[in-house]
Amino acid sequence: MKLNFIINDYVLSWNLLFGPAISEASYNFREKLWRTYRKQYGLLQDEQKLMLKDIKNFIPDDDTIYNFVLESSLFEDVKKKTENHRQYLMKIWDENKKQVQSLLKEIVRIPYDNFNFIVVHPNMDQVHFEMDNEEKNIVWGRKNDKKNELATLVQMLYTITTYQIGSSYKNYKEIAQAVIELAIKNELYTKLQGKSNYLMGDPSLTFLKKQIYPYWLMYLGADQEKMTSYMMRDRIAFDIDHYPIEPHLKKLDLKGFIEFCIRNQKHILRFNQLEII
């Protein structure tokens, strides 16, 4: 797996035009462009989708609006700050990638594709990708990226895992999302930080994740004795006697485990005896 952190002028320009205004100056700039060139402006609204299909070779049909943006002092300032953010994200990855790749091999057990993080100004607060694209391009720049380096790294890894795996399970989106959260936001984050992060994640998935959790521990290779240690670590309790060990689960990769959960969802969801302690 290789993560590339790049800046693309067209993506950055498009987000200046259509993303959240990052300042009063940026708001006034695009309002002036919109009032002057309404027709051309409106035609660009869906253009980021085209950019992400082939980021290296994208050329706009009409570059009138883009030229105004690219030649502005506002764009020069925004690009400079975006480059600082790109360097920051790249630093997080470079400092942790060896450990992360080892842990992903242990937890996810699938080879990852290479991904491009197309960095935008953090005040644009964007995480966006087109799930069906073969080219793995992710627009990234969040306001809280610098609050916690490890949390930002985990969120990037969660995003690429969702991109890589989640598109295969559109009819079972919640199950796939719950398992990916268990793998990345919970188990991976726990190993990186050295303390349990199993109470993190989307609140709407909490119940589903708790139901999957005993089988998830079997996927991680836990026997009944080890399950007790995990429960104490993660502050999630269940009656071990209701969950006979299924040894084949520890031989699966993450996609195989998602498919196990889909096939056995009625069985998995029949117990309502888990609780946070």
C-alpha cells in the first residue's frame, strides 16, 4: 500500500467555488464570480466527479472560471496553506506507516491498493471520494486534522478501507461499516494508542457492533480465556457460554468476516445480552 499526498489545482479551485467558504474573502470572491458568470459557474457544479475519475489528465471544457481562480491572489494564499497541510498529513503517514502496515496485515489481512489523497485547505472540511471509481482518489482536508495526529491517521485508514472494501457490500452497508469500524477505529486504534478505543465510532452502529463483537474476537484468534481479557480491556461484556468458539473465523480476512456476518446475521443478532460495563 502506498499513500500519495498531492495538490491538484482544479480540485482546489473547484472546492473554493463550491465547498464551504473558508473566509470572508473567499465568500466575496466566489459571489462576485457567480454574479458575473452565472451560466459558466453553474455548469461546473458536478465537475469534481469528472476530475476524480482521471485526476492527472482532467482538462475542463471551459476554463474561464478556473482561470480567474488560478490567477487570483486568494488562490495563491490558499494553495500555500494547503501545501502546509499536505506536508503535515504526509508527516503523519511517514512516521507511522511501518507500524500501520504491519497491523493492517494482522487485522485486515488483505492487500491494499495505492491511494491518492488530494489535499485541500483544512477549512474546507472535506472528505470525499467516488466509490465506483477505479482510480483511488480521495479529496481530504478537515478542520480537526491537527487536533489529534493519531485520530487523523486512523480516520484516513478507515476511509481507504471503506473505499477498498465497502463498495462490495452496498446491500449490506451497515454490516460492512460496523466490521470496518471494529477493525480500524477500534482494534487498530487500540493497538496504536495502547489503550482500548472500542467505545469509539458511529453511535448508530453501537448495537450492531456489540452483537458482532464476540465473533470479532474469534476472528482475532481469541479463545475463551482470551475473550475475558478482551472484555475487560474493552468494557464490553457478554455471556461466553452462549458463544462456542468457531476456529475457522481466525483464518478469514476482513472481507471473509463481513461475508460471514452477512450470511449469519439472523444468528448473530438473536442475542441481546451484551452491555457496556
